[in-house]
Amino acid sequence: MVRAQSDTHSAFSSSDENKSYLANEDMDGASLAADPGPSPTPQYGQSNSQYPTYESRWSKVAFEAGGGFTAPIGNDVSGGKGVGLSGYDTWGYNLILGGGWNFNKWLGALVEYQFNRNKIPGSTLAVLGAPGGNINTWSFTIDPIIYLPPITSSMGVYVTGGGGFYRKVTNFTAPACEESFFGIYCENQTIYHLSSNQGGLNIGLGGYWKAFGPDSRAKLYAEARYVWVDSPAAAPSNGYLAGGTEGLIPVTFGIRF
């Protein structure tokens, strides 16, 4: 009887040990408790991510740089009043630099510096008696940018526009030559200029391409804008050298982050 009780107790103890073994270790002795198995499917409104995504403090900073050509329109090509000028501007070039903030993937805002240089037509210079000339228009503007729904994962379009401070400088030049040890050297020098400071507006449409991958912040872009500057009209007081409100269409190619 004593032995039977001992066997029964031994069998019971062995069974408990096996259960404990199976509950805590696999066939190789590794802990099963460390692997609770696949997590249940998350319910609506819940996230199954164990690691939150990291976002740099600089990830929302925006930057752009570009350049291209500029076409004159409006008063710039219609000529002055009463003096028979053929126009004030011909085609030129533009440069742009900007920085700002991306509020989200759809909306941003940039503070932009843009420089446009256009030449003055030769026929206009002949009427005014100047050998050469150019018109420089530079600006500081605040320009929101709105990205429309993308066309593909790497391509899309956007609209932009804004306004701010514009400065227009009309320069008339003539060659000046001087003799040196190496010979005669000539360069154009400004003989007269007219400047004005005023407000202006711009609006444009562009397209972008994420050339470095769909997850890259860098975008190559091409855009065209209409720029309107409230510059002074031609009048006797300025010798009919002012062209009135200025209209430009800068076409720009560049990179934006």
C-alpha cells in the first residue's frame, strides 16, 4: 500500500513537471514564453506598429533654386506713349532662390528672391540715342504653394503665387575703352539709369518629378508664372523712359526640397 501511494505520487509529480516543461520550453530548450505568437489583427482606428516613425526637425524646411528664360508681355512690348518706341523689353533670363516651410504634403509657403534681366530692343535704343541697355527686375515675395493630387507616385503638379516688394532698374549703357599693356579693353558702362520701388503680384503653374525616388523630398520642377509689377507710366517727367506696369512670364527650371 505504501509503495502504491509512492508510485501514484511519483506519476503525478512527473506529469506536473512535463506540463511545466511544455509550457515554458520548446524541444530545443528555448523559451516559448518569449514568443507569444502573432499579434491579433488591429481593429479599426488602431495601429499595429511597434516603432513610431522618426521625423527630423528639418523635414519641414523647404528650399528651392532655379533659373530659366523670361518673356516680356503687356506694356513691355507695346512701346511708349507719344515717342514711337517699339518696346521696352526683349527676352531675357531669370534666377530664383527661396526658403520656407512645408506645413504638410499638400501645402507650403516660400519667401522667394527672383531676379529677371531683359534687354532693351535695338530700335528703342536708337530712338533714345543710347548704344545699349537692359532692365533688371528683382523681388522679395511671399508665395504659398499648393500641391495637387499626384499623377503618379513620382510626378505631379502644383499652383503657386503671391506678392511683395519689386525693384525695377532701367540701365542705358555705352562702351568705354581703355588702353593697357595688353591692348585696348572695352566694356559697357551705365551712362544713365531709372529705378522705381513698388508692389507686385505673381501667379503660376508648375510640374515636378521626384527623380531620386518616390520617397525622396527632392523634386525637379518646371514652372511658368505671370509677374505683374506696378511700375510708373511713361511721362515727360521721366523722359518717357518708364514703361508703365511691367508684365513678365518667367519660365523656370530647378530643384525644390
